[in-house]
Amino acid sequence: MITFRNMPVSAASGTYSDLSGPIRPIPPLQSNLLKPNQANQPPKNFGLIRPKPAFSCFLRAQGPCHDAARPMDDCIFISGLELHSHIGVPATERAAPQRLTVSLRLTPTRNLSGLNDDISNTIDYAAVSQAVREEAATKPRRLIETLAEDIATLLLGRFPLKSVEIDLRKYVLDGAEYTAIRIRRER
């Protein structure tokens, strides 16, 4: 067995696999696809077309401040801010504070160019972080969805933001790294 692009290829059976799906037939080589300097390269149609992941909103290739559905806005991104909150459906889960993490994408009402290196012209992310931590600790909640909505309402009311996107993670489910929700709210 040989490999091509880290995929096992069986010349004898004329098949290949990328180890995450079924074994598929190797497409036939077509001489009209090869140019003289590509004599040892497979045709461009060789390989797999993968379906879009179910949770593609977590996998933005362009980075945290870009969404192909709308033009790129200037934004401030706070990633993995640690919170502690009495949260959970059963009372036993709410009895002690739990560790949560939140990532925030903040789109300010004004563009980030021309700030003149003055913090009063932008969003103070230290103040945002403190406000979010305080909101998480204010009262017990049953759902992380409720906490995310409360954070969005707080941030849009207190800071000059056009929109906020919140990715809130909870680390309580056995057998899973975390459970998460993502919301986006606009002014």
C-alpha cells in the first residue's frame, strides 16, 4: 500500500480512502488534464469533496471577525474569558459556582481607524471583561442561554456597540469536552 496526500492508495484494487470515509474508486487519469510540467501530479479532480460540518459557525476559516454573509466589520475579540457562575438545571448543579468560558466578538459603533491612540475613542475591553464577570456572578441561572442573553443585553446597553456575538461554554457534560451556545445580538 502506498500513500498520496496522507491517504492510503491501493494500486491493485484501484481504490483510496482518507481514513474518515468509505473506500472510493480512484478517478481515471485523463491526459488532457496534465500539462508537461505536471507529468507526475494527479489530476485536479483527485480527492474528496467533504460535506460542510454541522457546526461550521465554530470553524470560520477567515478568523473571528469575518463572516462571509456580511461585510467585514472592525471588531474587538475577547477569547476564552473565564467566568464563575451558579448555573444548571438541577439545584445540586447550581449549589457551587461552575467554571464557564466566554468568547466575545464586539463590533463597535465607530470604526477603529482614527482612534488617535486614545482609549476613550474605543471599547475598553478590560471594562467589558469585568462587566461580564460581574454579570455571571450576580444571580443563579438554570440555562447558559439565559446567561448569554443577559450578557448581550448588558454589553449593548453599557457600551457603544453595533453588535455582540457570544460563544459561551460549559464544562459539565460527561463524555464531552464542553457544551456551548453562540448568539449574536444587534442594537
